[in-house]
Amino acid sequence: MFKVTPLANEYLTIFESPEPASTFVGSPGITRLASGRIVVTMDLGNRWADWTYTKPKDLSKMGKVFVSDDHGKTFVLRKEYPFFHARPFAAGNSLYVLGHCRDLIVMRSDDDGETWSDAYPLTEGQKWHQAPSNVHYANGNVYLVMERMAYTDFKGWGVGSLAPVLMRGSEAADLTRRDNWTFASEIAFRDVIDGGELDYFGVPFFATPPNGSALVAPKRKAESAGWLETNVVQFVNPDHYWHDPDGRTFHLWMRANTGGTGYAAIAKVVEQPDGSMVTQLETVPSGKRVAFVPCPGGQLKFHILYDEVSRLYWLLSSQARDSMIRAELMPDDRYGLPNNERDRLQLHFSTNCIDWCFAGLVCAGRFAKESRQYGSMAIDGNDLHIVSRSGGEHSVTAHDAYKLTFHTIRNFRDLAY
């Protein structure tokens, strides 16, 4: 079927929704612990309600933690939790899962995920967002991004109102306590980028009202531009234009909701002498600000992982192949706008996060609703493990996938050239 042989088309199904017509799988997250245990998280979504802003009646089994001690051959359910958009990560001798149900919520395990603390709120009366993007370690700290809804006066999706917030916590601290986290300052997309002023590179692709949406074809709605689902990148090569020799600058690589493909949105955070963190746009040598950079698959959620062995950044993202079809001519089984293809995951590598080399097609569905999307990855020795939100013949849409699948690329560093 494929002229390019997929690297990891075979998979293990970790979880499958018993009601795929109404309840879908979301937020696949993964980490590998020092013990070798692999920890995978996910949540359940309901296509009839937006759980970002409204709370369902029963939260207790919304999120799930699975563990594997045999490199992903088998998984065991170890915990269910009452929040979503979460990811697992290690800090010190503890394992955490951090997500939100409107407010930020976190829980901790001190025995590699066998038993867990209660779920503790880190904020009060706020609305947050994210997907299981990457986690970065530097200076004895853990760094990750959650996104706060900075404005509420929008109509539609509201990604232009999201502010990516870099969070820093000491690896030695108890990260279930709010006072052990430092939050960076906030800028929302709409604070710094005026879609009406952009020109010459086709962003945004469709005309939309400020902070609203527009119908561009029957049943095809375009949302105003924004950024979301943020990764953290630090440039360690001193030859890089954006390298900080003090190690206090962190770049935010984000999904760019523009109606087009091939771009990511970026910003940066700089740690100050007093320990505070300031979020701002980056510049290029001409002095011009830069908010968009080339990124294959940057139109949907992607995952960036820096590998210290190969000294390369690895990018897992969705492959676009037909983003220029007119919206009114799209087949009924295609989801959303032309740039929203979700049936293939691809792998790239880069020395600098700008110039990406194609490493391979990771996995692919046979039709639009057999999606492979929202992937997260973790390194296990010489192998790369990937979890995907995957659909099939029972999917209502390509978005509403009903399986959590586990894929492995053996000796992934051999793909670099």
C-alpha cells in the first residue's frame, strides 16, 4: 500500500473505548523511568461536551495511568485520576502526572507508579489547556508548559486567547505544592500578533473575525489564529543564533493554528537574576521579531524530544498531503479544514529546530478516520517508543479516535544521516 515502508505500523492496543460513538481517547503521554519502567497516560473525552470549560458529572475515571516493565510488550492499569490533558514526568525520586480540569491539578507517586497521592490543585478559579507535550530538564529543575486562557471574550475555539506558561520546579522539591513552582509571565497570541497586519506568507489562510470563527464551506469552520500545545526547546550548540551561554533562555515551540501547514509558532522565556521568568517574542539578526518558523506538521499537535546521544532534536508530527484542496470539495470523511489530516505520523530530526530532515513515516491509517495523531514519544535505550491517539472503523470522526496505541521504532538513531 505504501511506497515508503512505515517504521512502526504494527502496534499494541493499550486501551480501547467501550463506547467509541460517544467517548474517545485523548492525551497520550509517555515517560521512561530510571528503573526502566515505561509509564503511559491518557484521558477520556466526550464528543457531546467540551471538558475544557465544563466539568462532567463523573471525573473519577477520566484519566488513566498504565505501566510496563517489559519495554512495552504488556501494560497494566495502575491508577485512574480526575483530570485531563495530562502528562507523566519524573523529578527526583518521584513520578508526577500534571494536567487540569479547568484548574491545574497534579498527583505524585514515590514508588514508580504503584501507589499515588491525592490529586492536588495548583491554581484556583482559572481555565487551563494543553496536550502532553515534552518535558525539559536543566539546572536541577524540570521545565514544562501549560496554557492559561487569558481572555474569555472570544467566540469559537479561542486559541488566540491562550497564554503558554513555562513552569519551573526543582527536581528535589515536592511538586504537588504550588509554592514549589515558578510560573513565567504571560503573553497570549492576540497580545503580540495582529492577524490583520500579517502579509506575504499566507497567515492566516482564511479570513476570520478577531477572536471568532467563520464558515468557509458548508460544515467547515475556520477559527481565528492562535498557538497551543507547547513544547520546550533549549539550544545547547554555542554556534546557534539563539544559544544562551548562561543557559537561562528557553524557547517555546507551539502548534500554529493558521489554516495552513508547515509552520510552528514560537516565543521564548528568559530567566531573570531574581529567578522570575519573562515571556517574549524572539528576534532575528535584522531585528525583526519572529513568531513563526518552518515545522513539518506544525499545524497539529507535535512532540519534540532532544536526544543527548545523537545531539539531535527529534520531531514527531502529523503529515499533511492535501492541504490545498478547496474546503467545499473535501470528502465527507475528512475532518475539519484541509490542513487537518490526522491519519499519518511522521518523524524528522534536526540539529537546530529550523532545518528538519525526514527520518521516516512512523505509522499510517488506511483511511481518514483510521487516524494516528497526537503522538508522544520516549527514548528507551536504542529504541523510540511512541503512543498515539488512534482511530479505526468505529470512529465517528478522525478527531474522535477510540484507541490508545503503542509503537516502537528500533534503533531509531540509525535513521539520522
